[in-house]
Amino acid sequence: MFRRKRSAEDFAEEIKTHLELEADELQSSGLSEDEARWRARREFGNVRAAQERFYLKGRWASLDKLLRDLRFGLRSLRHSPGFAATAIVTLALGVGANTAVFSLMNAVLLRSLPVSDPDRLMYLRTNNPPHGTGTIDSRETFSYPVYDALRQQGGAFSPLMAYVPLSGSKVAVRYGADPEEAEGDMVSGTFFSGLGVRLVRGHAFTERDETNHAAIAVISYNYWTRRFARNPDVLGTALYVNGVPITIVGVAAEGFEGVEGGGSTDFWIPLQSRAELNAWGNPLEDGKNYIANQTWWCLRLIGRLAPGKNRAQVVAQLQPVFQRAAYAGLGTPMAGEKPPVLSLADAKNFPGYSEQYGNPLRMLMAMVGLVLLIALTNVVMLLVARNGARQREFSVRQALGAGRGELLRQLLAESLILVTAGGALAWGFAEMATRLLGRWAQIESSLAPDKTVLLFTLGVLVMAALLLALAPLRVALAGGAQLALKTSAATANTDAGKSRTGRVIVALQMALCLVLLVGAGLLIRTLRNLQNTPLGMRIEGLVVFGVKPNIQSIPEGVAFYVNLMNRLRALPGVESVTVMEERLGAGWSDNSAMRVDGKLPDVANGSSGTVRSNVVGPDFFRTLGVPVLAGRDFADSDTATSPHAGIINEQFAQRFFPHQNPLGHTIGTEDGRYQMTVIGVVKDHKYRSINEEPIPMAWYMYAQIPMTGAMQVEMRVRGEPLAILPSARKALQEMNPNLPLIQPMTQRAQYDLTISGQVLFARLAGFFGFLAVVLVAAGLYGTLAYRVSMRTAEIGVRMAVGAQRGQVVWMILRGSLLLTAAGVVIGIPSAMLVGHALASSLYGVKPLDAVSYLLAVVGVALVALAASVVPAARAAGVDPMRALRME
Amino acid sequence: MATRENEDDRIALLQGTLDLLILKTLVLGPCHGQGVARLIQRQSEEVFLVDHGSLYVALQRLEDKKWIRAKWGVSENNRKARFYSITAKGREQLVEKTGEWRRLTRAMGLILDSGNGPQSEEA
């Protein structure tokens, strides 16, 4: 409320009336008209003063004052544009970095699932499925019999929902003519109603749709926008998924992109039974899909607790049912085998995200918090320095009657201007940074800043504004009114120049800077180690893509791939071509025990019997450039009819064939159904990811193993690897126009994906370390320059009485080196704590890595030197006569 | 400053008492500013000196607080004047303030009449 109803004119009118009434009265008591008027006026006193008091009491006045303060603040900031720009940019960097990292953290760790009442949603978990089962994830996936048994338990969940991707990555879809890829899940009929996700168009699924395996789909709002430009006519049209026509019947609410972190689901279909739409895109196993195959634990389960039930009650009710259903298709548990245990995990937030990004993000948040701290102290120091120089101005104003309140309001107005400008800049900076961060982190779900982020940023800004206004107040008032009477600014300012607080702050900033540099150094060395890790193959020139043909029989499948490889080999620039079931560097592996010479091997104490295996094509190791140490590579001549051949790595040979030649021995699957003779031993190489340790591996020949589904094609080409893709695509589509190249990329890029999280983390840490260094350098420079300028008179005196230039320079440098030493002494123990906290994110570097510490110390010292040189040179350039004459 | 011949015998109003006096005056009926000043002076047997500038600022303050309300009207001798009247809220305040004032004057009286003789000024 700034408006008062009554105008100043009205008030003046009333006073005029008063004077007239008074004069009337006096006149009636016998005075002449002039006399009466004069007496009335004299009696009233100061009319103007009354009017002014009326005005000042009005609420307009306070707004007016605020505007005046702001105008004055702007004017005084315009007088020192360098200061204003530095302060604003520093604030923007500090606040912007915090907003950006907080947006990411908010999206990843804090934001809830976009469903109704997420607190009552639970993921189902188990400790370990029974022996003899195959799993996608030993803790998070379940078999169809388990799902079926649990959902029929009334009163536990209402409802229990299953969901399973149609592919480990993306699935081939076609809308209109062009084949493309999308992320799709098969889900329970109760999926949308159970989660409480609204549909913006069309309708969701029913339980009957699940029973009938209805060929209908709901697409995500994001996919609708991205692929269909929000065309409402898309409802009722067909989306071909792996060649199967599926009718689009609905569009899910904006923001809902599935219940798993990481990717974003584009479409959902009810649970299907067709071979083309098996779970995870796997080929049928012995003709059985995920429903019929009772020992394949592939479904993810999420449930909403039934009304009135808590977690413990639901687990207690379901545990016996779960343990019985877990052995469907397996018979009774083996002797001594512990049955699996069901448990529930909160589904409120995205669990995958918080495991993957939780710790790095918290570390980053702490880092940017430190950066903000440095930025704020910088601006405070700048303000203190500036206000120190303005002490005479403040003193004069106090002497002229300005109260402490008025000075505070003035400082508050200035800090408000700085913080507002800095905040606006920070918001723009953060938006940009968040987008970059999202792209680097490959987080596809929405990172757009929401209300929480806005509140966070505003909170930070308000804190900053108060801090910036209050911190310099002490200095502003310190002088008091009497300072105005002192004649020499130089003598008056010496106290401020030697301020102990200033030195403590600089030392602390040095310490913070050291901590950030050590953290950044450790992570960047980790990054180096990861990037320079030898993969054990010639990685350059390799390109990989997936193919998912629709194949009915084993011979047809082999024929398809033989045909495809021959076509690809014929392309110009292609050196060699092979296929594999599991893509290298995709983070996946097929692990199981293996028979050696007909029996499960006894392994030495402590080592594991687990072997990693892959099904590959001819010329596999030649194409990869992995050296064959003994025997030979797979060849085109290894066919379904020739003796079954297997290849092992060094680890396998050492563990299972110690001190003997493995060639000619037989190896086989755990169940003994497939046997093959070892024809080669290859050198250990990185298989699943860059930061793995080698474990025993075996490779089967694809033509000799009953598999028919998707394969990954690996090509070694001359020149730019990706340039081969258009002709490869053409070759594939000559065979079948429905088939896209799935996730084509260089093999190098595929491996790099396995360290993308660490790379991102290290780059960000490096960036924030650098930012801290820049800020500390700027702050130190500002402080030193200010201190030197305050000591001009003192230096003048010193030089007048015979100090040499070198001595003056040394005096200044020594000051800042002492501060650096103090900062290092405080910083190193703190950095050790940080290094310890980072330990799990490091690769090939110890938390106490001497090089990182040394570099950080050198870095801080260089910053101190760089920031001191200019002020020191300026100090040495002081002309003693001028310095003394200045006042 | 307002002055009159017998100025020395008058007492400047205590802080806060002016509000009370204005409210009391207006209980008698609507009145304009000059009338309020005159009435206070008369009823206090010319002891109180009302600074007219302060009076109008006080009237405005009371109006802002909604203890009194104002309306332009015509005075008995046909001049346009702003007439103030007390509101229900103002009456409540008057009762309360009057009670406070009574307690204060009683307490002052008790101390001043206790016969301990004059104390040093700073005590």
C-alpha cells in the first residue's frame, strides 16, 4: 500500500480553511480584518512545516525514498563501472553455477515420479533369484510366474504392475515409410490407472487389453511432440513395432516418461505374446517367450500399496507366495539353497538416477557451494574496499545528519541493484549450463527449471543481497562523523588497509581454492587414466550397429547374417566385417558357469567360476585387432555342420587350464547342452566397459548356436568410420526395407559411453576448479590492489627514507605469499577430506595423490603471484614526492 | 511557534495525549480542525497550547487508523470546512486510552504526594 487517499492539495485546503475560521473568530472579537488574518497565521506557526510533515507521513514518501536510494545507487555504481561489472559477473557465475547444478539435482534426485500419490508406490526387489534362472538384473527383475502369483494376492497391492522394455536400448519402429528407433515398454493393463497417470488424448489400457495382448499403444507426450508435432490425428493410426502394426490409442500426460530413470519411454503397449515382441527384444528361447519361459526373470514390478496396508504387512503377506512362485519351472530348491527374499523399495524418486548420479551430484553441489562462497566473499571484499574508499563520503553524510538506518538503506539499495543484475544474468547462464549438462549427462528427461529451482535461486539471491548490504556496513560506519574532519584520507585509511579480517578472508579463499583444485585435479587425472586405458584392441576404424531381422528359424538366421556380411564386405573401404550377440562396450555381459572337459570345474579358493561369454561371427578377433595368442580365429568355414568351436581368453586359460595347452580341450554351457572344442586363445581385452578388470571369457560361433535374433555388426573400415553408414544402411535395406541400423556409432564412442558419467563429472569438476581459481585470483587482485593503494602514502614515506624498489615489491609479494602459505596449511587437511569422499569416483589415482596436491599448491601460489605482481609493480612505481603530496 | 501573551503559563502537550483529547472532543459531535483546537484550549481553561500543525498531522493519523472519519461540509459561518467525527473504533480507543490515562495520573499522584520530598533530578 503506497497510496494514500488524500492529496497534499486537500490538506493545504484544510489549513487554509483553518486560518480563515480563526481569522473570522478573531475578527468577531473586535480585531480588524488584516490584524485578524495576521494573528491567525502567527498562531498556526509554520504552515509549510505542517504540510511537509503530512507529506512525509504518507506512504508515498517511503516508495519515493526507495526509488531515490535506487537512483542514487545506480548513479554511484555508474561512477565505478569496473567494480559494478566485476561484482555482477562474479555473482552471476557463482549463483548461476549453483542454479544449474541444483536444477540437475532437482530433476535427478529430488523430483518425484509424475504420478498421483507417489509415496505409496513401491518397486519390488529381491536379494537373489534361485539357481538355474536367467536374470536381467539379479535384484530388480522377476519371472512371469512371480508376477502372476503376486498380483492375484488381493489386499496387498492395488494394483501390482509389470513393465518390461521391448529392447535393451531402442526398438525398431516404423510410422509411414521410414524405419526409425524408439523406446518402448510392455506394461500391465493396470499400468496407467494404477500409477494414476492421466492421458491428455485418447484412452489407456484395461486389464482385458493385457489378457488379449491388444495391439494398441499409448505414446508419451514428449514423443507425440517430438515425432508427431502434437498432431491429434495420430490417434487411430498404426505404429509398426518390429514390423507388428500397433494402433495408437492415447497420449500420456506431459512429463510422464516411464517409471525408470535415465531414458525416456516413447510408447507403451500391453504385455504381448508374439515372438517379435518378446521382452528385452530377445529371441525366443527354445520357442518360449517371456511368459512361457518360467525361469527367465525379466519383468520389472512396481505396486501401489493397498489402502490401509504398510510395507511390512504387504511383504509379510507376499513372502511365502513369492518364494513358492520363484521355483516355478525349477522344481524344489537345491539342498542348502536359501530361498530368495522379497523386499520393497520406495518408488518416489528415480532410483536408477540416484545410484548413478547421486554421489557425483552431491559432490558437485558442494563444489559449486564453495564456488558461491568464494564469489560472495569476493564481492563483499570488493564492496568493503570500495566503501573503504568512500569512507569520507559516508562520514560527511553522517556529519550532515544521515542516520545509520539511512546509510544501511543506501547500502541495501546498492546491493539490491548488484544482486538483481547478477541474478538475472545468473538465470540466463544457468539455463544454458543446464541444457549443456543435460546433454553431457545424457539425461533425456526434462531438466527445465521448475518452481523449486526458482525458489532455490531466489533464496540464494536474497541471502546474497543481505550479506552484501550488511557486511560493508561496519566499515562504512567505522569512520564515524568525526572522520570527515580529519584532513588526510591517507592517514585515515591506514586502518582499513591493514584490516586483519581482509587477510583472514583471503587466506580462507586460498584454502577453498586449494580444496577445489585438488578435487578437480584428482578427477581430471581419473579422466586421463580412463581415456588412456588400453582396450587391448585396435579401436580406431571400428564402427558398430545393431540389426534386428524378423527371423523364424535358425538356418534362416544364419543365412541372413552370411548374406549381410557378404554384402557389407563388398562395400568399398571395408576391411573386414563380423557380428556379435552382445555389443562390446555396452555395459552388458552374459555371465554363467561353464563346463570344462565335461564337468563344472573346481576353482581355487577365492576365485570365481563365472565366465563371461558372447556369440560372435567369423573374423571376430581380426576385425577387432585383438591378438590371437594360440590357435586360430573363427572363420567362414566354421558352420553348423563343422565341429563346434570355441575361443577363450588368457584369463580363462590360466584359471581353468593351468599349466596345460587349452587347445583341443572341450568347454560347454552350464547345463551341458552345448559342447565345443577350444580352437584359439586370445589376449585379454576390455569387453564390457573401460574401467573393468579382465575376467575369464569364452566365445561361441554364432552359426553353431541356436540363436536367431538381433545381432550387432562390427565393421573395420578405412578412413572415417561413420562415413560407411549410408552405404551400410543401403545394403541392409536392400535385404529388408523395414530394418533400421540400430544405434550406429564408432566402437570408440560406444566404449566412451561407459565412462560418460565420470567424464562429465571430471569435466565439471575441472570447470568449477578453474572458475574458483579465476574468482580467487580476481578477489586477491582486488584486495591487494586496494591494500596497496591504501598504503601509497606509507610506501611513499618508505621510499623517501631510502627503501629500494625491490624492497617494496618484496614487501607486497611477501604479504601475499604469507597469505598463500596460510591458505595451504588450512587447505591441505580439508582437501584430504574431500579426496577421501571422492575415493569411489577415482580410477587409477589414490585420494592422496601427491601430483594433484603439488599441482594444486603450485596453482594457488601462481594465482597469488599473478594477482600480486601488478599491485607490487604499482607500489614500486610510486613516486615518493607525489605520494606524500597527495593530501 | 504559537505564542500568546500568557504563554509561560501554558503546558506543551505530552506525547500521545493529543490523540486522546481529539477523540474526547469529537465525542461531543462532528467538528472541524479549528473548532477542535479551540475546544481543547477552552476546556483546559487555556492551559494547553495546541500546536496547530501537530493537530492536523494528528487528525490525519487518526483518520488513517480509522478512529475518526472526515467529510467536507459547511461551517456555521458558511465556510467550507473539513468536519471530523468519531467512529465506533475510535470510541473503543477513547475508553481504553482514558482508562490508561487515569491509571497513569493516579500513579503519578501517589508518587508525587508520598511526601518523601524532592529527589535529585537524575534519580
